[in-house]
Amino acid sequence: MELVNRVDALRSLDSTETHAFDNGCGIGVVTKLLKNKFPDVDITATDASPGMIDVVTAHMKSLGWKDVKAAVADSRNLPELPDNKFTHTFSTFMICLAPEPDRIAQEMYRVTAPGGVLGLGV
């Protein structure tokens, strides 16, 4: 929760203009924190594991989350995500453990809009 609060202090997540990216979402802990505190936030959550995305998708259905998209993706190469899309990009305990963290950081930078905020938990 501290990461979400710190990112929110830098640029409000409580806006209709907010588009958040949960990169390496795992079972969706950050996505869940975001939806609980900011129910209207638009979120894209990705993970390399189909099993993790299945868990996030089950949460989406059972909790009635709107405006959440979950997909399997390789964080080193995210061609399905356009440049400068997200106002807020999150990654927790993924980039420090993944292969080629420099490529992951480059992709997160690419998809985060100018003036956007990148929140990393490592």
C-alpha cells in the first residue's frame, strides 16, 4: 500500500485520465490495491505466467472490477502496448528477479507517458 500511496502523492491516481500499468502483476496484489482505493482507475495488468493471469481474471469476475485488462506478456518486449499510454506504471518484485532488467526498464519507460510516474518495489 505504501508504494501506491507514494505514487499517488506524486501524481493523483484519482482521475478519469488515469491509466495504470501493473507490470509483472503476479496474482494482482497491486491491481487489487489500486481498485480498492481508486475503483474507477483503468488498469492493464500483465505477467509472463498464464496461471497468474488466471488468478487476476478470476478476481476481475468475482469482485466485479471494471476497466481492468489482464494478459500474458513478456515484460522485455511489449509490442501490444503503445508508447506513452500509461500515467502510472508499477512493478513489484519482478524487475530485480527477471532476466534482462534493462530491457524491462526500457519498455516501462516507453509505455509511460511524459510526466507519468513509475513505481518500483524491489
